[in-house]
Amino acid sequence: MPISTLMPARRISMTALMRMILYMLAALMVTGPACAWDQSVLTDVRFSPDGRYFSFVEYTEPEAEERGFASLYVIDAASDTWAAATPRRVSLEGEGASGKKALAELQNGSLDLIQRFGLRDGDPPIVPFLEIDRGAPYDRRHQVFVPALKSKLVLVQRKAMSAQPCGKDVPSAIDFRLVLSGRETIRLADYARRLPRSRGCAIGYDIAAAFLHKTAERTVLAVLIGVFTRGWEGSNRQLIAVTKVLPPSRF
């Protein structure tokens, strides 16, 4: 029989096999321990001297070869919103592409933003960055005591409405509420069970790191939150920032 007549049957068989494998992986992710996969790496954490702006860079080395992503975020701490002309992103794909190459291109092309917002290297984290190894089971950090503030960061997850359809493998999207609990409770973030479109179909969160910047005028807390979404072989994790100007008389 000619080879050309065998090719369609072989492709159909391979398609069916791949579907079976994906269904099995999806079942494992739902019933088994959580495993990390494509995880953002944190670097270049900065504040402006007056504490108005906070910035960080994340880059990802996807499991798929010859791809790489890097993003620079600048946040106006007073309003907890992105600063003008940000975020800035670099996405590479093809021969020789990688997350580190995307990072280098982003760093070289973002000097204007660093100068515009007067960004300087930030102080050491008050909550160290929680790294997760690809393919390793992990426990998400939802509470952590912060000695510098004599308070505890507490993250509570809740079912939420997504701005886009999530598919059968994500029964419900998840949002979060973040508070700083000490002598008083300060609300840092609360999305009222409605996810912004940029969040996609998040399935979980963790407290990834926290930074503090003090000046004579203000004390700024910046908390990096890990956002987990469904990946091919585990949960992917990217980062978002929550910023808050704290009452100066209490911290």
C-alpha cells in the first residue's frame, strides 16, 4: 500500500493518543500533589528614592525549547497601578531564544524607564523570594510573619468570576484577599471575587516575596504574589505586585 494512504490513519492515531495523555495529566493535576512547571524568576527589584514607584523584572525559561519571556513592571505605589508606558515586555521565539536572552534585551531596552522614574536598587526583601523548582511538589505560602512590621501577611483565596471562559479543566477561577494583620488589620488587596482580564483563569496564589521602603515622607510595602495558572504538565507561576503606602505613625 502506498505510504501516502497510511499517513492520515497514523496522524489520527497519534491525535487520539495525545488526547488520552493530556486527559491523564489533567486528572493527575487535579487529584495529585501540586507541582510547579514554568516559573518566573525574580530580578531587578527597585524603588524610586521617594518611594513613589516600585519596580521588578520577571523572566521565564519555558519548558518548550527556543522560547523566552521577560517583563518589567513599574507600579505607582500610591494608587497600586501600573505607571505610564509600563509594563514593558520582550518575547523571543526561534533558534537560540531563551529567557535569559529575553532578559538581557529587556534590560538593555529599558534604561529610559529606569531613568524616567528614578529607580534605584531596592533594599533586601523583608520576606525572601520563595523559589519553586520545576516539577517539584510545593506548598503555597499563604501566611508569613514580618518582623520588620511586627505583623503578619495573610492571603485568603476565594472562588471568583473570570473575565474569560476557563475551560473544563478549571472548574472555577480564584481570586484573593491580602491583609496585613498586627495591632490593626490593613487591607492590601481585595478583588471582590472578580478577576481582571489580565489574570486569565488563575487557579491559586502564594506570597512570593515582600519589600519595604522607608523615607521621611512615607513607608511603602510591596508584596509580590505568585499567580498560578494551569500548564501542560503542572501549574505555571507568574508574579504580580501589590503596593501600599502604610500609615507612618504605626510602622
